[in-house]
Amino acid sequence: MADEKSRLVKGFVYVVPLSRVYWGRRTNRADRAVKLLKRFVARHVKADRIVVYNEVNNYIWSKGREKPPRRVKILVLVYEVEEEEEEEKKKITVAKVKLAPKELKPGPFQPATAAK
């Protein structure tokens, strides 16, 4: 990953239900909530790599390990990145997950208005 060139491809706003993590043990619910969020994004965006920003992680962990929020509204920005590794150029997709502002509705997001 020495030289990277990226361009924004598309964006989505999702409301991810995290209530499923309440079915198991209470001692590691926030851990499972982050894993569930990554699986949700991988299933819907089909990206090669998923990057969860600290603001999302801090929001999930805000009430402690045992009581994560029941749902979280996220903004997923999908980038196409060119990587050079040992004289090879590869194009991979990277999904960056941020907290969505409250005024955004779930659905497709216009990438022209997205800030890096």
C-alpha cells in the first residue's frame, strides 16, 4: 500500500438494527455489535475492505460493553482504490463507515456532497 489513488464511487445511509446482540451473553454485547455492523456493511456494499471510524465505535461503546444502542444510523462511503504492490496494480473497493447526520434519510446518498 505504498501508493494509493482513490475515488468516491457511491454512498448509502443505513439504519443498522443491533438488537440481535441482546440475545446472547451481556458481557460482550458491544464487541458483537461492532462485528454485526461490519457484517451488515459487507453484505450490503460488497466491499473488499471495511473501515469503521472511531465516532461509530465510540457511539456503540458509549453506554458501556453491556448495553450498546439498539440501532445506529450510518453513512457508508464506497471508494475505489488503486494499490501498487510489487509492480502490480489492483483495484479494490473500500467502504468507510461514519455516523450519519440526523437529517439524512435512509437510502442512496449523493457522493458529490460527501466530504472526505
